[in-house]
Amino acid sequence: MQSLLWRHAGNDPNAIHLDPDVATRAGFRAPILSGLNTLGFACRALVHGVAGGAPDRLRSLAGRFASPGYNGDALTTEIWTGDDLGRDARGDRHALFRIVNQDGAVLIEHGVATIST
């Protein structure tokens, strides 16, 4: 269901996110979530968890797509913050994050977000 909503909202033309046969031929057990969709979960969690609900405070976001997510996965964004993570030249702080599913598989790893102060 999530892939269908993302496909409609984002005009995603990639059948690997929708068609079970295409996904299976590509080596997946089912259609996979779009990486951008998965990253969107991290963005939302960072905005609400670290940026005080203000999306304009999320200045940058980076991470490595490590494993595919599937429709029905329960995604958790784990976030680490603290002064020991440093600040950039403007004084903005960093937060580290990753996304895991209900089985403990890491979908996005080595995530770094810059949050304006």
C-alpha cells in the first residue's frame, strides 16, 4: 500500500516498487519501498524529534541505503544527538540516524543530518 501511495504522489515510474514479478526477477521477495520514501520517514522523525517540528531547520541529510524495505515493514528511526557530535562553521549541530525494520534489518545506515540552531 505504501508503495502505491508513494508511486501516485511522487510519480514513481519504477515497476520494482509495484510489480511483484519485476521485483522477483530483480532478486527481491516482493516490491520494495522507494529509497526516497524510506528517507522521508527519517526526515519526518528528525524534524519532529530534533528540529522542534520546524522543517526549515533540517538543513541537510545524508545516509547509505543498506537494505530494501517492504510494504508492511514497521520502520523505526533511531537518532543520536549531543554536543560531542560537533557543529559546523555556522554553529548548526549534527544528528546521527539510521532506519531499522521490525526484524532489525538496517535500511538506511550512517545517516547524518544537520539541524540549524
